[in-house]
Amino acid sequence: MAALPLLDGLAPGVDDTAGHRARLRRRLLGGEAGALLDHELVEYLLALAIPRRDTKPLAKALLREFGGIGGVLTADAAALARVPGMGETAIAAIKIAHAAAIRLLQAEVAERPVLANWQALLDYLRADMAHHAIERFRVLHLNTKNMLIRDEVSEGSIDQAAVHVREVIRRAIDLGSAAIILVHNHPSGDPSPSRADIEITRTIVEAGKRLGIAVHDHIVIGAGGHVSLRAQGLI
């Protein structure tokens, strides 16, 4: 009987991990990436960083820990490091995949006027903010054509109203922004705006009006979706 061909240099039955990875690789290169399950995507990404180990259990552990692939990609390095089996190289692989995804979405937002490209903006914001465990406050600065000129993020609670109002308006003046869009995330996952969210937004809107700076919207992002204060009639 003719010998069976070797798969990735290993005889059949010696290490099926190599064969499994080869099958995943063929599907990826063959244009079937969209058909791969979440754990298969994470598994193969980890395999590039940990080549001599079965990474399927680790991929599934990460998905359980962070509630899905979005949570895995957006988890910070310290949180990833707390998962047994995650070393520096594996963490870097996760973070570079996330950075590449964000860069792609960011480019789509920057190419067209933001108000005419709203869905692309929401996709970008959700990918970057929805699963963060720390609250972040973001200001998108727009020119007179509603093109994005600066995207700035700070960490900390939006309840620090006085600080945010002064900083947001002063920065808009420095950049010559014609309009801004406010964004922040709710680590709880529920994007429903709080009373503080609404009050601070209205304060920034009034401050901006006096200086000719429009506030187009305030978007609250959470793992459960997003809420536009403008769409809700709250500003």
C-alpha cells in the first residue's frame, strides 16, 4: 500500500493539531474566513503566536472569559494576561488583530463626511469602545464639511462635568472645529443614558452655541448596543 502523504511534516495520527491548523489555514486562504466560528478565528490567531500548542482550549477560555470575540479583541493586556496560558506574544497577537480592525474602520470614517457615513461611524465606535471595562469619553472634531479632523479619547467618568465642559470647548477652539460629536461607553453594557449624561451634554451644547460650535450628537456605546441622545430627543 502506498504511504499516505505527510501533513505539515507530520505523519497522520502523530499530532492532529498540525492537521487541524492546516485545514483552518486552507479555509482562510480559500476565502472561507466568514464561515469560521469565533473560536476558530481566535484559535488560529493564537496558533501563530504559540505554534507548538493546541490553542483551541485557550481560544474557548478567552471567549468565555470576555463574553465573545469582541470582548477578547478589546480586552486590555492586563486582563488578557490573567487568563492562564496567555503570554506576552499571544497577547500581542490579539492586540495587533484589534488594532488592524480599528484602523480599517477608522479609515472608512475618515474618507467621507461623518453625517453621511453614520453607520460606518457606529461600526467604528462599537468596535473600539463597546467592550471596554473602563469608561472612556471621546470627542470627534469636525470641520465645516463635517469631515473628521481629530478623534480624541480620554479615560475617566463623564460625571466630571466641569472638567469635561472646559476641556471639550477649549480643545474645539484650538482645533478650529466647526462641530463635535460626543461619545462615551458604559462598561455595564447598557447604553441607556444617565441623568448625568444628559445634563452634561446639554451644558456642552449651550457652551458650544455661544462660540459657534455645534454639537451634532452624543452617542452612548455599550455591549448591548448604542443610544443617540439626538435621536432620543434629549438634546
